[in-house]
Amino acid sequence: NAGVMQNPRHLVRRRGQEARLRCSPMKGHSHVYWYRQLPEEGLKFMVYLQKENIIDESGMPKERFSAEFPKEGPSILRIQQVVRGDSAAYFCASSPTSFRHEQYFGPGTRLTVT
Amino acid sequence: AQKVTQAQTEISVVEKEDVTLDCVYETRDTTYYLFWYKQPPSGELVFLIRRNSFDEQNEISGRYSWNFQKSTSSFNFTITASQVVDSAVYFCALSEQSFGNEKLTFGTGTRLTIIP
């Protein structure tokens, strides 16, 4: 049973470009959480999605960031017009259902903006 | 609002010493879960333990032990006979139950260095 997959593992973008981060949850998991870890900091919640629905995006910056979790395929975190401050590690976690408090983390995507 | 405080930013101990990492949390809920994660230099997050608010029993797993005290809102983590492989950043986290949303609130982490 494969774990949570994230790709790419490392991504380098120039200022102004778009970054697309992918997260494939564990098989049978329909809940996805995205977290961001800025350098030398803890993880901060960004967004919680279920299949085809954004449930909570209270941690996501209002501009340039968007997330989706389509019926088929991975969850995507999209950052438009990246700036240096977006450089961070982005982790996704998947969960099979609610009310179990189990989140399985992927290895993370390290985004570097030059 | 929920909050997790890890007051120890960095700790260094000599190998084989015991070390305790502190975690204090704030929540208004009566039902919640507490977690510890390890982040080694390679960067991934390694799950260590999950504890719900109704279970105040301390837990031991090999050299690791956890002390949950609801009265002081603390969930401390002790490593006995530390080893170099224990060097990592350790995060404490909290989740509440809010209409199925179990997002985690993390502390800022404690960087543990074991000196050989």
C-alpha cells in the first residue's frame, strides 16, 4: 500500500512563474490537508479539501494561491507569480475519513524561488 | 483558538543522556488529539504518537515515553539513553474536532542535537 506521494520533491522557479505541487493521497483516502513550512519554522495549515470540495482554506493566502482535489487525479496546490517569500517546504497529508484524527504525511515538496 | 507552545528552541545533550522535550497546548474543546512528529535532517515527517484527550495514561515505546497531564495542558516527550540518530527537529501538534475538519496546529519545534 503506497504512502502519500508528492511531486516534484524539489522545484525551482523564478520570480513571477507559476508553481504546481501535486499530492496523491493514499489509496482510499478522500481527505487532503496542505501545510507550509517556512525555513526554520513549524508547519502551518493552509487548506483542507475533500474530493471536489474545498472545506477550509482559512490558512491560505488570499491571492496567488489556489488548491483543488478533483474527482480523479491528485490534489494540486497552485502558486501563481511566485515571490521569494514563497520558498518553503509544502507538505500534504491524507486521511481516510473524518473522526479518526489520522493524517499520513507525504515527503514534501521543497520550493525554491530565485 | 488552539495553540501549541514548544518553549525549547534547541537542546543539545551528550549521547546516552536522557532528554525531555516540553509541549504546552491551549484549546477550548474537551475533545482533542495530541501528536508528536520527528523531522530528521532528510526533511520528512515521521509520526511518533497520537493521544486523545480522554486517555491520560502515560505511554512508553522503547526508549520513548510521553507524559500527558491535562491539569497543566502539557504533553511532554522523553527520550531515554539518547542516541545520535535521535538528532532531529521534534514537533508537537494538536487537532480539534470541528465538523470533520481535523487540521493540525503545530508548535514551532525543538531542534535536538545528540553529541557523540
